[in-house]
Amino acid sequence: MNIYLIGFMGSGKSTTGRKIAASLRWNFADTDKLIEAEYGMSVPEIFAHRGEKFFRDAETVALRSISSRARMVVACGGGTPCSEENISIMKETGVVVYIRLPVAALVNRLEKSRTSRPLLKNQRGAELTVTVTELLNQRSQWYERADIVADGLAMTIDDLTGQLADYIRSSGAYL
Ligand code: S3P
């Protein structure tokens, strides 16, 4: 059994995932980092030189490889759960947590972030708000298929970890 963290760019999947992994003493993985290591290129470089389709295929390969392991806390890229194949892999091999945040909070975080995100093209302000709103509208149908939806503004790591521990035990798996 693994834990998959999903949600929009800037929702804090990696930070939250590392903390959950530390408190459960599970291993942590980040799909973007695995892909970057595999190809020796940053995510923006992969988008620029190989294109988005190549990156999306690499996400599925990375996910398949992680899903064969156990007790992994996996921070997924914002687009990772947005295909039937990928969401199915996650749901079949673990518990999926959506960290949900409103558009305004996402925009605020993304404007402060130093991570380069090809889909956002360095946008700011009103332009960024439009892009985030549109993309989140398209993606919510995937994100909402999570087993647990965490309120990204109000959640505490302890609460979320407790909720996950209950979920894992109730599904018959071991912590
Ligand atoms: C993407 C999110 C990014 C990264 C890539 C594409 C997306 O990850 O995978 O830039 O499609 O939402 P983060 O969610 O960690 O920023």
C-alpha cells in the first residue's frame, strides 16, 4: 500500500508528503524528481526539448515503477492523476489524497514559488488567475476521485497523518 498525494501545482504536495513520510517512517518519492533523474533534464527542459506528450508518458512509467513498491509516500505532479490509466494505478495500489486549495490561494503560492512550471509560462496576476481557474476546472474531475480530500488551508499534518493511518488500517493493510 502506498500514499499518493495529488493536487494542483503549488498545493504543497512535496512538503506535505515528506512530513507524512517522516511521521509514518515510510519512504518518500516525487514523480517529477524521478523523471528528471531518469532523463538527466529538468522538467522545463523535458517540456521544451521533448514536448508535453513525452513528459506525460514518462509520468506513467514512473508511476508504474513506484506502484510496484510498498510503503511509499508519493508526491505526484499536478497533471499525473489526470488520465484513467494513472488514477487507476494509484487507486489500485494505495490511498489517494487530494490537497484542495481555492484558486486565490494557489495563485498566491505560485507567484511566490521559485519552481519553473512550463504550463504557467511565468504568468502573474490576472493572467495567472485565468490559467489556474481553467486548468483547475478541467482537472477537478480527476482530483475529486481521491479517497481523502484534505482542505489545504485548514489541514494539519498530524490530522492528515491520523486520517491516513485510520484509512490504511481499515483497509486491512499494515502501517
Ligand atoms: C505539472 C505540474 C508540475 C510538473 C509539470 C506539469 C502539471 O508538478 O509535473 O510542470 O501538469 O500540473 P507540480 O505539481 O509539482 O508543480
